[in-house]
Amino acid sequence: MEKLYAQADLDLGNALIQQKINPALSEKIKERVAKNFPLGNDQEKNQLMQEFIAEHGDLLALYDQSLGTWKPGNGTFDDQKLTATYKNLKEKIITTGLQIEGEYKTMLQ
């Protein structure tokens, strides 16, 4: 779909020129349309999803490498460095998840 709409800005601009719309007003119209167009943030959403998946992969790798050292009662590992890595990954996953959620909420407004 990205290819389909790649020239949308140019096409809209040409259509507004053909209708003899004031250039200043034309720019405002283009901005408003682009802001409300759901495909405008596809690359950003895709990047966030890739990060989210990679972060989960890193978390699974951490669990795999430190099997048996996890203390489920308090959410730590025997090794403090592993605990710090775990907490860092957890924060990244939460942050990226919230960013993805924000992108979709914005798209639905």
C-alpha cells in the first residue's frame, strides 16, 4: 500500500493547483489530510514492531542463557548483572509497547 500512496502528496498538490486553490490554503489542506491519513506512520509503526519483537527475542535469549538462576518470587537473577539486564529489557519492552499503543490510538482518532 505504501507504493500506492507514495505520490499522494504530489497528486493532492496538483489537484489543488488545478482547482486554483490559494497556495497557502492548499498547504494547510495537505497538512490536514496527511495528519489524518492512517498510512503516514506505517514506517514508524513497522520500526516499533520490529524493535518490540527484537526486545522480546533478547529477553528469551537472556532466559535461555541464565536458565536456573531466575528467582521468580522477587523477579531477579542470582547474578546482579543479569538482573540489571533483565530490568533494562523490561523497561524497553514496556516503553516500546506504549509507543505502539500511542501510534494506534492516534490513528483511530
